[in-house]
Amino acid sequence: MKTDLFASIVANLSDGIYVIQHGKAIFLNQRFGEIFGYQDHESLIGCDMFGKVYPDRQSVDLFRKIHDQVLSGNTEKISWGQPSAKVDGTPFWIEVEARRIEVQGEPAVFGTFLDRTDCKLIGEAMHASQETLRLLLDAMEDRVYVVTDDYRLVYANRKMKAALQGEMEKEFCYKLCRGLDAPCEDCSTDQVFISERPMQKEYFNQLAQCWYSVIELPVRMPGIDRPTKLAVARDITERKEAEEKIRALSHRLFSVQEDERKHLSRELHDDLGQRLNAAKIAVDLLARDLAGSPGDIAARLAQLSQVLKGSVESVRHLSAGLRPASLERLGLVGGIRNDCDQLAARQGVKVDFTHHGMEGVRLPHEAEINLYRVVQEALNNVVKHARATEVGIQLVASHPIIRMRIRDNGIGFDPASRKGKKSEGLGLVGMAERVDLLHGSFKIHSNPGLGTRITVEIPIGDEVEPEPLD
């Protein structure tokens, strides 16, 4: 009963089984015959294993050599893989395990094997795919690398390897990449592993004297049991230099613009303003001299005097807008408050201006004039486009930035729809350019019917840090 059960199990195994003694096959199961393509495996029992039973003449020497090693007594078991062929010559790949046993007191070899052709083909395909990927990564001009959470570089493509300051296996990534003795201050390894999402940043490599834009994301590397991140770094030095040139040109343009505004302001105030004022005085004197004249002449002179008075006020207002004397005299807070008061008086708009941490702060002229112009343009948009009845301006100094928020309850708009519309977009573009000139950020949020919110943030240096409040 047990013998029949054993025979049934062996016959139905997916492994081919054989036993060799004195070079002859003394046992072969059915699966052995199926794998090699034999119709009658039992007829091979007792035949020379290496001369007749094993059909592949090209690999038979390797097959015999390994079995001889097992029989020599140096090792009891050997596992290996090798190419082979079936009876009809079809090539395939076998995985074999052979061990020394005794049959009737004499040494023999018990072996099992599997057809691993599919696995071999998959492995070769994966190897080819990996090789293709390696060639692709090495052809990239971007730096591609993988770093563990303990700052070890475990992969680097050709471009990255060429820039390393040392050997990958011996140094930490911060030493290899930037020549530092401690982790980089802007290292985002922890954030990448915590968020488990891609992160993007820009940084300046002091060692290479280059700017890089880096995308980092957590990955799993075969054979590495630590958290790892994949990084792709692109050299953006040319872009940064171009941006700096544009910023310098914008700075020059705005400086020339401010100089021209000052010139026009002086011309309006000293020339046209004085001429209009003189004309008003002359009309008033003429009206006094003609006090006894018919009523219609006096009325017309009084009307003309009022027109001239309005013109003088308009010129003064225009001159003040071109050259904000309140900004020069009172600083940024005083200049903004003055404009808010004037808007409320002229247009009846409720303006709520608050500031925090600005006591004792006097920014460089470039920062003050550009922030002031942003507020000026925002208030101008409130009057011309937004049709708002309430405006809120908040100015906060919180080292190392100054944050300004401007909001209104106007009709709002769709920012995406304004792109390309020069007549309505130049004001916003100019505001953004002024903020960019200060290395700051400019954000605008608006929706039809829901008003508009503008947020500006600019960096400030230690020399303009707010004084403590009393």
C-alpha cells in the first residue's frame, strides 16, 4: 500500500526525478521523460545516463562533471542551472539539484530538475530592460541618483558620477555632491519620506557654482532595506542667469520710469500747476473788477474760476500720484494710509488698512516704492474695474519676510480668462514684475462675484528687522 502511494506521488510530481549509480540511470519518473520529450522513459532505465539518457551532447560534459563532484564526497548537494536540449533538439533551460545517496550500500546520485525556460526568458528580458534603462539614464544630461535615509548614494548615472567628489561606497552624499562635512541645510530627505509624494526644489551648488532644479520621490530599491529616494537634478544655471538679466533690466526700466515720473511731477507742479493757478487768480481779480457788471458775466467768471480751481486740484493730484511725496516723507505705512484716506474721501470706498510689526521699519527705497506702486495699482483697479465698496489692506513684518494682503468685495474676475488681454492685464503683470524684482512672490485669487485677493511676500534683511514694540 505504501509502495503504491509512494509511486503515485513520484509519478505525479512536477519535478523530473532520476537516480544514477555507476553511470547508469536506475530510476526515472514519468515527468523526467516528459521534460526531455521521451515517449517511453521506462525503456531508458539501466542505460548509460551520460551516453544515451541525457540527450544534449553540447551540455552533457557539464552535467557529468557536476555529478562526479557529488560522488567525490566533497559536497553532498549541488544546485545549478544550465542550458540543455530535448530529444528533438529544442533548447530549453533546466534547474537541477543533485545529492549523494546510497542504494544497497553503494554510492549513487539522486537528482531533481525543473524546466525553467520561462523564468530564464523573463530574466533575460528583465536584464535587457535594465540594460536599456541604464543606457537611457546614462544618455541623459540630467543628474539621476538614488540616496538612502542615512545619506548613502546607492545609484548614480553617468552624468552624476562624473561630478562626484570621491567614491560612492566610501563617502556620504553631501560630501560627494557638495563637498560638505555635514548634511545640506536644504536637504529634503525627511520631508520626502514623510509625505511619500514627489517634491520639487531649486538650490545653488556652491561647489559646482551651478543652479539645479530637483525632483525627488520615495522609491524602493531591490536589495536595500532602508528608505530610499530617487532624485533627478537639472542644471538651470542658464535660466537663472537669464532671469537675473531680465530682473536687472526690469530694475533699470522701473528706475527710469520713476525718474521720468518725478520729472513729469515737477513739470506739472512747477509749470502747468502754476500757470493754472495764475489763470485762476487773474479770473478772480477780473471778477472783482467787474463786480458791477451784469449778472451773467459775473456768473460766467465764477464758473470759470471753479473750473480752473478743479484743474489745479487735478494737476496736484496727478503730480502727487507720479511722485508720492507722502511716501518720501512718511515711509511705506504713512504713504499707504494717505492713499487709503484719499480713496475713501474721493470715491466713498470703505478702506480698512492695518499693519503689524512695521513700527520703526524703514525699508530700502527700492522695496518701498515698488510695494507702494503695487498698492497704488490695486486701489486703481478697485476704482476702475472692481466696483468695490470695501477694501482691506494688511501689512505684516514677520522676519524674514514682509507679507501684504489686499482684498476687495468687488465683482471679481477669472484670472485665466484675462491672460493675453493687454488692456486689462498690464496692471497685474506690472504688479507681479515689481514683486519679482524684489525676489518675492505674487499670488492673486479671484472669482466672478466673489471679489479679489492679492498676496505679496518679499524677503527682508536683518538691517530692516522690526524694532521691538513698547
